[in-house]
Amino acid sequence: MALVEVKDLYKIFGTNPKRAIPLIKEGKSKQEIKKKTGCTIAINDATFEIHRKETFVVMGLSGSGKSTFIRCLNRLVKPTAGQILIDGKDIVKMGSDELRELRRYKMSMVFQHFGLLPHRNVINNVEFGLELGGMKKTERREKAMEAITLVGLEGFEFSMPNELSGGMQQRVGLARALANDAEILLMDEAFSALDPLIRAQMQDELLDLQDKMHKTIIFITHDLDEALKIGDRIAILGPGGRVRQIGVPEEILSNPADKYVKEFVQNVDRTKIITAGSIKHSGPVLNSIKDGPKAALHLMETQSKSYAYLVDSQRSLKGIIHIEDVIELKKKKENDLSTIVRHDFFTTTPDTAISDLLGTALHTKYPIVVINEDNKFLGIVSREMIIAEVNEGVDESDTPTVFSEILEETEVFQNE
Amino acid sequence: MNRIREIFDIGAGFESIIEWLTEEADWLFDFIALVVEGFLDGVNWLFNFPSAFVIIGLFSFLAWKVAGKGVALFSLIGFLLILYMGYWSETMDTLSLVFSAVIFGLLIGLPVGIWASRSDSAWKILRPILDFMQTLPAFVYLIPAVLLFKLGPVPGVIATLIFSLPPVVRLTNLGIRQVPVEIREACRAFGATPKQMLLKAELPVALPTIMAGVNQTIMLALSMVVISGMIGAGGLGNVVLKGITQLKIDMGFEGGICIVILAIFLDRVTQAFTATQKR
């Protein structure tokens, strides 16, 4: 079962908002509804699931209702209609006592502008949530120190928030959210107020933390690059609070659901997102146990290659064999291909971005072999495949023009 | 026109309200007078009982701790000057009046200010009342105060309290309303009850603004206490009043200097307290 299930969620701001729902269902536009009822739609019929221990990113431009959405999840904002099930319990129907329990022990939140208490020092800010829950002083101190160590703020426990830089302040915000050991971490544009360098650093640290802690993170951002970097799955919110697409980063890049998403992802540097694992092809492969020189020559001939990769029966990579060595071997009337194996080629792991492969691919004679951590042969990535992939996202009108065409055009122009 | 005025006579209406109160709610005002008098006597004893030098020492030390060397030195010289001029007990009387009026003012003003910050409709009702309280000439308060509480220090405290109340209500309301939305949201997101939010976040964050209100209230109270010398509240107000009515220029001037010294001391110390809170 998914940890968080959102079903038919609507949030409409304005007086008597429920009357706007039938109008939405009739397919009236946002502007029409605004004119007729004075209501503004923030979330329009959102339905999806968030799984345990994943990082789910909700991405949208300003006005897409993403902040409202995250506030619905801990009921800082009350949804107009629909259900939000957390562990099967509908939080939309919860009373204030139940909600307080949920907020104290089940989920915590990190804010865009940190939301720290200016009159408290770092450690008192970090233990704020624990203090509200009524935890004893010594115990909450201990927990707060753990959280402070986790985010790398040791030595700053007794600083005041206004003595810290933005990045450090957000670490305090993060430590505060981690201190109560909640299962769900809500992050509302947590890094958007930081400058780009610090932002990238915080993203890396969040990924590291997540590797250790395995929380369920729900992250809101307006920055697609951030979404692609952090998210296991991404939901794209369009204007009017409608969910346009949900999927893993590659899906969203390769198969945009509609024109809106397509325009959105157009400017992304695909080479940083597309991985070796996703574009790998099968290559010429020989089995060191059963294949001999004859099989090798036949394979190379049919695939018109001058090389093949040698694996054992577990598909563990042994090396590369060259056609001239096979001919030599055949002349000597020997059969064991593993005697002529060579190791002068490059390998990579499936989750390497192709931008990191491009430099190598342009110089190497042989395709780069994709292997996993057990040395298992998964496929190959050639220079041509990388270039084709990079080319895919390119806008046709911006590609270079052949010089002769330009000459022709100017001649025509002059003749007129 | 005159016929209408006969029916809707504003001044006479107010008069009949006060008359009704003096007759029917007599016991209430007696009770209030009892409480205020008891408190005032206690405070008065506290300031007048120790030797003047002990009090001067304490005040200078307080000024030094809160506001620094300059203010401490000023307080030391200023209070010694008051002692030298022979108005020590009058100054302490005035300080007791101010202190009592401000304490009662805070007891009323802080909760009202918090209430106003919580509810827009409460604020809408309160605002014109506060405007009215602040702009009505100070002397006008003296009349009902005298009618309800007779003459003496108690009506002085009551009139002062009413006149000086608005700033603390206004600035408590403003301070709490200015608490950033994200801080409120953070409190709620971590499961704060409304009471926890008020005590642990809103009031501490609003404290510098509230302290500015307290400072203003003290200053207004001091100015009103002098005016209430007219109804026999005693203290420096009496000295100044005597100076005016009997054309004793020296007395009026000396009384005035005492008030200025007291005002500067109170202002600097409370202001410094506001600043330390901000840091």
C-alpha cells in the first residue's frame, strides 16, 4: 500500500468554494469560474500515490498551486473536496487533536524562508518540535544534537539564526524537521531562497542524507533541474492546479504527456539526465565456455564488426577480442578464446549520465561497455548513440545551416 | 435646532450616565478604589521606605546594567539633583503613580491587544475606541474620575490608566500581527496548540514591538500624572500646579526639572530593554 494516497483532491479559494466544483467538471475554464463565482482554483482534481521511502517532487511554476498542495498534506490548508489517505487514514476528516499528533510524530516540514524563531538559538530551534510534544529537556537535547550533527552544524548550537548564512539557516530548518524522526518530510521550495552554489550543495547533501535515512520526502520546487536531480518520481503541475504528468525523470523527458510538459522540458540539458543504462544496446557477445574461433568469426561477420566482447556463462565480462587475434588463433588450431582476450576498452555503470561519457566516447575505438557492480555485461554505448540522443532534444530551427544554402539565399536576394 | 438639542443632548446624556453610575454602581467603584489604593500604597511604601541613597544607587545600577554607562551617570546625577532640590518624596510619589497606572494598564492592555490581534472584528471595534481615548483632551478624564472616585491619588491612577492605555494595546496588536506567516505555519506544522503558539512564538517574536508600546505608555502616563495633580493626586503634579497657581516661578521650574529627569530615566531604560530584546 502506498504511504500517501491523494484522491480527487480539490482546493478552491473563495467564499462558498464547493459550488465551483460542478463548473470545473463541466469543463469551464479557470477565468470563467473566477468570473462567475469569484473563486480561484488552486488544485484541480489531483489523484496520485506516494510510496514509502521515495522522493516525490511536485514541480510547477508560480500559481500552479504547488505550495497549496503541500500545505494540504499536513492540513495547514484544508482541502475543499477529496481524500488524502496517510497509512490508510483520511486526514481531511481528522479533528484538531488527531491532526496535532500527526504533525508532531508523523510528518515534519521545511520552509522556503526557513521559518526559524528569531529569539531562539540553533539548538532551541531544532528541539522546538520535540518541546511542543512535551519531551523531557535532557532527552530532546540529545535528539536535537543528533539532528544537528546529521546536517553538519556542530559548533553552531548556540548561535542565533540571524548570525548564520541562508544555507546554514536552512540546515537548522532541516535539522528541526529531522529531530522528531518523522516518517514524512515535507519540503516547500526548501532550497529556492539559496544562491545557486549553496543550492547545489544542499541538494547533494539531501541526497546523501536520504541514502542514510530513507524518509519519504515530498519536495516542492519550481526548478526543473532540481526536480530531475532530487526526484525519484516527479509530478508536473500545470496552470490551474492540474496535474499534467507523473513519472520518473526520464519518462518525463522522453515522453512528455502533453504540449505543456514538452515546452517545459525543452530547455533541459538532456545529456545530464539520460543515463548509459537507458540508451544501451546489445552488442556482439561471445561465451567463453562454449564459443570458439569459428563462432567468433561468424558473429563478427554477421554484425560487420571487427571485435566482440567475451563473457562467461554468468554474463560476467572477461574482455574484448579482436578479429586479427581470432584469425591467428584459428591458424594455430586452438579453441580457447580467453587466451586472446584484451582489456584496452572503457566501461561504465548504467546510472552514469551520458554527458560524462561523451568525452571518452569521442576518442575510444570501441563502444563503452555498460556493466553493473558485479561486472555483469549489460550492453554497449557507442559514440553514434550518444550523439543521436543529444540530437533528439534539439530544436530544428536552431541547428546549423549548410553554408551553400546561405550562399544560394544571398544570391537569390541579390538577383532580385 | 434647539428642540432637537433638547432631546439629543450629548453632554447632558454623558452627565446622566455618570450620575447613574455613581448611584447604582457605587459598590463596584468602591471595590476598584480599594484595589488600586492598596496596590498604590504598597508601591509607594516600596519607593519611600528605603533611604533615598539606596534607591538612587539601585536606579543607577539598573540603568548601568540595561542602558550603559552614560544613562547610569545621568541617573545618578539627576536623582541626586532632585534630592538636593528637596523634591525627593514628591518624585517617588509620582513614580508610584506612574508605576501603578502602567502595571494596571498592562494587565488590561496586553490581553486586549492579543484579543485584537486574533480577531479582525474585535480590532474594528477597538480602533475607534482607542482613537477616542487618545485624542480626548487629558483634562476631560479628570471630571468623571473625580465623580466616581472622589479626590486623591486613586482617581489620578484611574485617569492616567485610561489615558495611557492605547499604545500598549495598539502595539501588542501590531506586533503579533507582524509575526511572519512562515513562523506561524512552522508552529502549526510541528503541532503547536494555539496557546503554545502564542507563548512560544508570537509573544516572543512580537516582544520588541510590545516593549515599544510599553515605553510609550509609560511616557503618556508620566505626562498624565502631572495633570492629575489638579485633582489632588499629589507628587510633582502638585508642585508644578502650585508654581502655576501661586506664580511661584522657582517652584514651577524645579518641579519641571524633576519631571524631565524622571522622564528621561524611564524612557532610556525601557528603550534599552527593547533594544536588548531585538538582539
